Amino acid sequence: MVWADLWLLLPEGEVDPRAMAALLCGSAAAVLALRWVGQRRIQEKMEQARRTRDLGLERMEKVAQRFKQQNPRIQAGHILSLPLVELAEKLKEGSLSPESVLYTYIEQALEVTREVNCVTDFMQGCEEQLREVQRQKERGLLYGVPVSIKDHIGCKGHVSTGGLVQFLGRVEEEDSVIVQVLKRQGAIPFVKTNVPQSMINYDCSNLIFGQTVNPLNHKKSPGGSSGGEGALIAGGGSILGFGTDVAGSIRLPSSFCGLCGLKPTGFRLSIQGLTSPIAGMKSVTGMVGPMARDVDSLALCMRALLCDDMFRLDPTVPPLPFDEEVYSSSAPLRIGYYDGDGYFQPSPSMRRAVQETRKLLQEAGHTLIPFTPPRIDYVVDELFTRGLFSDGAANLLDKFKGDIVDPNLKSQISSYRLPTLVKRILALILKPVAYRTEFIAKWRELELNVMLCPALGPAFNKGYPGKLFAASSYTNLYNVLNFPAGVLPVTVVTEADEEELKNYRGHYSDPWDKRLREAVEGAVGLPVAVQCVALPWQEELCLRFMKEVETLARKRNVGPTDDDEDDDDADDLDL
């Protein structure tokens, strides 16, 4: 009821101050009461979701303990130590049983989530899937491999929350296409993992399931929005996981947690059956992709997914099977590189990681060519940020109705709630296609095969990702361009990096530059990644480049060779 309506309720010619005060007080009390009731309903929904999660964790403990008691000789440590390719081979040949692997990972995932709070849902159907896998006549490429799934990737019988109360209670009626294909290849999805509220953030916190922390350092964020995946895999609780990427949401947690992650070209893999807080995006391309401990794991995953089942279940996916010849090639590459994008000055360890990798690649016989991304300010401000929220963030804000904003997201949501007039003043005319043409023309002019560039890192201190959305420029560029891009760790933060960080001023010495310094400090010993990029539809070449970098970095980090004796102490560090 508006104040004019209250006025009309008074007898004509009579304005009793006491009556008016009573009406005003009554109205205010009613508003407060309604707000309290709304808040209480939200709390009840979140409490119910947490109870469901806790029951799932109890179920995980019971099934793991039961299997352990029945099979006391299972060597869990050996199973957990195997790389994915070797594990898959042993499962397929029968020297390891799918039961032993699944229940070992269930137990380990439970241990990891108790430490870092990354699992939101146990898929009890995994035991039925285990039996189904064993009945299959042909063993797929991922036969018996347990896989973890990001919260909003649809799984039949489970809720895809997106960290939002609005989606609680909406049980998925069928598996997303990506999950269907995984199952047909013999994989066993067994847990879903945590995300930041609405997933428009690269931290990992929501008011339903709480904050996920980095298993390598609990003061640090695991990144996001696929942060639960990053934390679980880095903690050893999963060997292969699936995230999604709109601004770096696969690559950022991979960078922060010391993992390998691939963001494919949009629509190279199906996105049917994924819940999203933002509908109708055209200028920024989101996609689903794998996260794992090494590059060969990513390649095996893509090999398994790019199959007839994928192309049949989702005809919008181009029928391009994995190109083995490209991935296994050893031909020298022409590699463009840059160690800063001109928008956000990289941290000292980010820059060092690129320069050391450049040197390794040159010594291995590849050609390295300096490259400067054109008009990066235009990309970040015009094409990415305004393209992502070209509706004035109305669609996103609608998802927050009947919800409470997580403190880690408040600064972002406040900016999205600017008055309509202000948003209209900030409205854009998008030209992403023209920019993509300009970028590719420069790439072609230099005759590049691939690109080496920084990955944001090291891991941010908790709470800082929500204050530094623009720092995702290093990753969101390739969402705007729709290029395949992957990250992998190549070194760790040194004491020298930390000391140099004290002099970090950024490009503008503004509050955001100061925040970046605060965000990454205290990270000695944590992994630092680089980003590897290829042109659209060239995932195999991107992975081949990542494999080359991984091989060279691992050789270097095992210890110095005769040629490296004078190099930085960081060369001797194991990843």
C-alpha cells in the first residue's frame, strides 16, 4: 500500500496525527514482518539443501567403509597415485576392478571435502552406473573411471543449484548430453561440486553450501566458478572433472590449484542440459570442458567425448572426431607470446612463468614471436563486460529474487543494480565479430600456430576474486574470441617473486592494482600456470602445445642440467 492510499483512508477534512503515525508504524511493521518471513523461507530452503548434502556425505562414508571392510587388501594409495591414462588402461584390461577404483575415490573425495568443503552432492546412482558399466559389451575409453561434475551440469535426479536458492528443489529429469556421453564411454559420475553464487565470480562461495578453500593453502581461494572441481581434483578426490567457462571458470581454478584445464571452442562439446543464471548470451561464448592433473588426461577425455554419441545426441555439435595426428605431431611450432596484456599488469610470478617457458620452447627448437593483443581495453570493457550484461544484468538479477546475496558477490551485484538510466548511458553497440577478424588477421600476418600467454595467478586470497572481476582479462579475451585455450602449471612462486611483489604498482596505481597485489601476496610455494591458445576448432593443436610445455617444464623442474646451472633457483623446484 502506498502513502497516497493511506491518506485516502482518513475521513475527509480530518488529519489525525496520531492516526497517521499509527498507520505509518503499522505499515513499516508489516513490511518488516514480510521481509522476516521471506528471509526465514530462504533460510529453510538452504537448511534443507544442507541436510540433503550431509545425508549424501554420510552415504558416501557408509558405502566406502562397507567396501573397505569387504576388501581389506585394496591398495588405495596405489590407485590414487595412477595417472588417468594408466588407470584407464588397467581398468580396461581388468588388472584393476571398477569397484576398487570407485570406492577408493569416494572415500578420498569425502576426506577432501571435510577439509576444503568442495562436494555438494553424492550421486547415489553411481553404484547402479557401476553395475551398468560392467554389463556393457564394449568397454569405452573411460571404462570404470570415476568423474566429478560441476554443480550446474545436469544429472538426472539431482539439483543444479548454481549456488542460488531459486533453483533449489528443481530436480533434473534427465542427464545433460555431456553426462550421457560420459556414461556411454564407461565413466561413472559420482559427485557434484561447489560453485560461487550465480557462478558470475571466480571465487567459490555461496550461502547454501558455504566457502570452498584451496587445498594447497586454506587462506587462498580455489578459483571459480568451477572452484569445487579445482579443489577436489587438487586434493586428490577426483581424477577427472568437468567445469564450464564463460570468463575463465575452468582455467582460473586450474591455475589457482595447479591443474591442467581446457576451455574448448564453443559448441565443440555439447552444452545441452546446463543450468545458467544468464540466458541469451551471444557476444561471450561459454562452454564445458575437462580438468585433470596432466595434459594426457585432457586429451583422453576429448578423445572419448568427440564420438558419434555426442554428435547424435546434440546435432548442433559439429561432427569433428579427435585428430590424433595433430596431437601426436612433433613438428616445430611458430609461437606468439606476450607476458602482459596491457590491461592488468601481471604479478611477478605470472610474468616469470611466461618468460621461462618462452626460453624453454626456444631451446627446444620452436620459433617465438612477440605479440601484443590489439585494443584489450575495448575487449574487456565493451565486448566482454557489456556483452555479458547487455540486458543491464536484468536476467541475472532476476535469479536473485527470493535470495540473499553472498558477501563475496556484493560488490558485483551492487554495480549490476545501477539505475536504468545509468545503464542506458552505458549501453553498447557490440562488434565482437569485427574484433575477432582483426585479431586473426594479426595472427595470420605473423604466421602463428599457437599463442603462449599468462594465466591469472597465483591463487588469490579468499574474498578477493569478487573485488577483481576485471583481472580476468587474461582469460575472458579468449571467450570473446571463442578460441580454445588451456592452462597448466609450469613453476611455483619463489621468495624472489614475493619480494618483487612489494614494488608492484600496476599500470594505473589505482585501487584495483592495489587489490591485485593484496590478492596474490603470501603465495610462496604455490603453483603458477601459463595459458596456451590456438585458433577455433583446433583443440588438438592446443593440447599438443600444452603437452610440449608440460614436458619441457617437468624436465626442467626435476633438476638443472649442465646448461641450466646458472638459472634461477626456481628451476630446481618440483611442481
